[in-house]
Amino acid sequence: MSTTLTTIIKMIESLPEDKQEKVADHLRYYIAELEDEMNWDKLFKDTETELSRIAKDIKQKVAVGEVEDFDFDRL
């Protein structure tokens, strides 16, 4: 374990138990958010090549006039 984590654990241990629980709840939430963000990053990275290919294809179609403006009234 890193010295930073050791220091943080000692700081948490110095708090009253109810405050320790509050810190633990915040950390659980924060870690879950980080994991979610990492999952999204991986999903995006896994599709990045395909998205780039689609974007280039659309750009080419726009350049040659194969794409028409979106008509919101037709929704």
C-alpha cells in the first residue's frame, strides 16, 4: 500500500466512527463513479475506429450532396 493511502487510512481512523462511515460512503460513491467513467472510456475507445470511419463516410456524402438537411417538421 502506498504511503498516501496509509496516511489517508490513519486520518480516517482518527475520526469518530459515525464520521468514518460518512467518509466510507463518500469513497464508495466516488470509486463507483470512477469505475463508471473508466467503463465509458473503454467503450468509447473500443468504438473509436468505427465512429471515425462513420464520420468520414458522412463527410464524404455531404461533400457530394448525398445528404439533405434534416427537416424537423417531418418528425
